[in-house]
Amino acid sequence: MHNLADPLNHAARNYADSPATICSDVRLNYRELTERCRRLGGALNGLGLKTGDRIAILAANALQYVEIYMAVPAAGFVVVPLNMRHAEAELAYALEDLGTKILLTETGQLITGLHHEERMLHSDLLRSCGQPLPGVAIRIVGQEGNELPAGEVGKVAVGGPNIMLGYWNKPEQTAAALNGG
């Protein structure tokens, strides 16, 4: 049976040390990328899924997307790419209609989460921003950057290891965007 992993396996055999992906400061050759995809596929197989089960991916164009897109079919499952620009209702429909068993998301940009989202497809709770993920701090601040009391309207300030370090070679724009970190 042929799947999306076949070209990757071919490249790993014939060009093992050649660059496969570059994403920010992470560079992987074909051998490394293939191994990461195999580990991910093994982890997915360990979840008790059946061959042909659908696994959705909702993520930006980054290394994790490439790994998931290759690993899912290689492990015997069907990859369901979702569009990040779709509305909540469109995403919920796609997940339900396709019988998706798992939704994989990129964590690099996530700052909040809800527990047991799969039970809330038709709940107003999906409109909530959820709770901050571990290591992420969220505050509501006024124009001067001072924290506002609960219920006040202001800007959302987010801090954590998953927030950008800054714009490349643009310290003034970085300072303005990050507003003091």
C-alpha cells in the first residue's frame, strides 16, 4: 500500500543527511524527520485507534504540520487537514461529519485551552477563551500597561515561552509590539 510516507522513506534511504525541513531555528535532515514521524505514528498507534480512523490537524504551516501530515497516513490512519481560517461552526461540522477520532493542534501559538472539548461541540463554552496553558500568563491591561480589575475592558497581555521573541532585526517594532514583554 502506498501513502504519503513513501516519498519520505525514499528520501531517508537515499538522502539521509540532506536537509528536509527548516522551521525557525530547527533544521532536520531526512533521517531525523523520518524518525520523528515514525515516533509520532507509534504514539498514535498506542492510543488504540483502528486502521482508517480519521485524525484531524489544525495548525499553522510549520514543522509539526509536516510531521503530522506524514506520520498519520504512515501509521494507517486518515489525515484530515482543517483550515485555520474556517469559522468555529465549519470546524465543528467537519469534525463531526468526518467522524474524526482525534484533533491534533500546534501548541506553539496556543495560550489557552478547554478540557474535554470533544464533549462541547454544541456548547457555548467553545466561545470561551478557556484557561491559560501551563507556563502562560494572561492579564487584562489598560493603556498604560497597568493590570485592570476583573470585568474591566482593556487589552489582552500574554506572556510565556510560546510567545515570539521579536521581529528579526527590527528592535523598534519588537519593543512596540511586545510592549515591555
